[in-house]
Amino acid sequence: MLRFFSALLSMNLFAGAAMAAESADWIVHGKYVITMDATHRLIPDGAVAVRGSRIVGVGTQAEIRTRFTSPEIIDRSDSLVLPGLIDTHTHAPMSLFRGIADDKHLQDWLENYIFPAESKNVDPDFVRWGTRLACLEMVRAGITTYNDMYYFEMEQAETTKEAGVRGVLGQTVIGFPAPDFKSWQATIAGTDKYIQRFAKDDLIVPAVAPHAVYTTPDEALIAAHQLSVKYNVPLTIHVAETEKERVDLLTKRHLTPVQLLAKLGVLDGRVIAAHSVWLDDHDLTIYKEHGTGVAHCPSSNMKLASGVAPVAEMLRLGIHVGFGTDGFAGSNDTADILQEMDIGAKLQKVIRRDPTVLPAEQAVEMATLGGARVLGLDQEIGSLEEGKRADLITISVAGANAVPMYNVYSQIAYATKAGNVTDVFINGRPIVRDRHPLTLNPAEIYDHAEKYKAKILASISNNSTPKR
């Protein structure tokens, strides 16, 4: 009789435990879960549970399977599960200009190739298809959030949301007629409406994007900043990208680009400063005091021979730094943050002649939680923690470039390629599954890209026609 009651009690306890199990929409299991939380917790045989748009559980597979039931279980025992990668600076629609003008100085590239090509080709439809092409490349490379600066931002935001990708998308403010607005005053008015349209969106963070101090008059910089403060949205801007930019401003106004922005009050608030290559100690102090985030674009800075940003010094001072790709036309040719991790870490080592500078684990943080901090989104994304948005990816470590694996951070930063990305979730929604995109049609996108190539080639002058 005693045995009968003991067995009955055990059965009731088991049934109670089963009934207490929480439901989840997805459980993703991997060889390791790389959380990138405050302690950089690394979980062998780990799993992540997702419900709706949020992460509801992170732990060992045994713990998650005990706590949750789910109709959808992705078993990636040969893969790493980590936060989605964050691109802190790019120009997505320019994917349709990829390769149009390589091996040029920045000013030559902008003034003689890109600006003329944009004036003849960029319209809402161009932006939609360029954004689709860029988003397709991004999600296949594990990028779940990107920070952008371009024209017709309303259309870009709608297209990005349609693709299920998270975007911090800045409407460009510039001091001459642009494809979408013919004056900076009109741009500010249009940006106000754009910000209101996406103010409470769960994927799109609207932003204002004055291009740079050398293309945007002081009045426009101030107006852009006022709009950013009014709505508490990010302001993103190119800063001190080239030595020429710095020298010209010092000659004309006896201020560095950073000092001018500080003097105008533009650095007060949520600011993302792209490039930031040519900085002195005073500039770095200004960034630190203002909490300015930096988008570091190593491939772009190399290709345009702009220089090497003082990232090690920024990180030492506690300045938030993330990786950026900086577009597809001349300054970079790929949307690949894994590549930026590799190049970015090695550049800092060689410029400092110190192999210990910017180690692999720190590079991975810059591509995830560090990038989220730059964008002001670290409470929502950048790490795998309960309550955060379910932006996560799986990376296969079954291939020749991943065997054997001694250190997961070294594997990610130095050996992993975009082609190793297997699955992508953004806001709890599967965007890539088994390397197949679910929200974008590659064949349709490629077809439109080829049509745009013919149109673009026909529109540009003979002296700017790229070799084919």
C-alpha cells in the first residue's frame, strides 16, 4: 500500500511538472549558446526559447526542454547560437551601385561618380529594390539590425519592415538638392513626418542623418539635431572620415569636425558618428563626455585609404564602438560583419604592433552588444537574455574552416564566413532557415538588379562608365 501511494505521488508530481511547463513558439538548440550578456556566459549544449517577439528562456538544452514545450524545435547541435549581428553604418540601397566606381579617392568618388549617378537614378523604386538586395545579403550573413543613411527613407523603412529586418534608418539631410528633397529645409519637414510615421514601430527606429560637416551647412546640422532631440531619435553622421576633411575644416574654421559638432550642440543626444578616423585626444574626450557612439568601418577605411580609426583608444576610454560595413559602391562591396570583425581586429593589432589589442572576444562584442550600445538599443537587442527581442542566428561549425574548435570567440572572429550562417530570427520571426531566405525572393531581386544595371550604365557619362 505504501508503495502504491508513493508511486501515485510521483505520478502526480510528474503530471504537475508537465502541466507547469511553459509554451514557446520556438526552441533553438546549439553546440554552444554565446549569450554576450554582462558576464559573457557561454553555454555548452545550450538552447534558447522564443515566444512571440521575445526570448523567454536561455540555458542548457536540458533546462529549456524541462521548462518549455514547443511545436518548433530547431536542433543545430553542430552550430553556434548567438545574438544577431549589428551593422552600425551602411547605405543599403547603394547595393545597386556595387562596383560602379572603385579605386577612387573619397571626394572623387562622391563628386564625380556617386552623386551624379544618384541624381539620375535614385527614386522610390530604386530605393525599394536596392534595399531588398541589401537585406537579402545582410540576413544571409547573419545581420539582423542595420543603421542606414539614405534618401526616400519612408520607402526604405517600409521595405525593410516588409523583409522582417530591424533597421535604424536615417533620412539624409544635405546642403544641395537631393533625389528626394530639393532643399535641406524641405528635408527636415519630410523627416519630421517620417519620424512620426514610424515612432512606435517594433522593427524600425527612425533617425535623422545629416551627411557630414563638409556637405551640410551649420543651420541644417542644428535643425537636424533639434529634430533628433524633439523626438528622442538617433542622429547619425559621417565624422572625420578623411584627413582632408579634418585639414580643410581646421584651415577654414580652426576647429576639427568633432569640435565643430560639439560647438553647434549636435553631439548632445543620441549620436552615431560614422568612421571617426582622424581624431585627436581632445576629440576623443568630447566623444566620451557626450556619450557619442562610433560606427567603425575598417573595410571602407582601407579601400578608400582613409586611415585607421583609433578604436583601441576609444574602447579604453569607454566609448561605445560597433562595426559598420559602409555600403556597397566603392567604399565596400559586401554586407558582412563577420569580415569586418576579422579585418577590424587585425588592423588594430598591426597599427599598434601589439597582437593583444582588440582580442577576438572583444571583437564579437563589438558586433553584437557593442553595436547595440552604439545604436542605443542595448536594452532590447545585442545579447541573448530573457526579455530581450528574439534576434538570434545560428552558425555552423561543421565545416573545414571550423574543425577543430578550441575557442568559440576566435572561431567567430577569425574563421567564420557569411556562408556558415544557417538560421536567422528577427523579432521572433524566422527570416532564414537552413540558409534559405523566407521573406525575400532572390530570383525576383536579381532580375531587378540586372535591369537597374542596364539603366544605370545608360545614364552615366562615358568618363565614369565602369569597365565590364
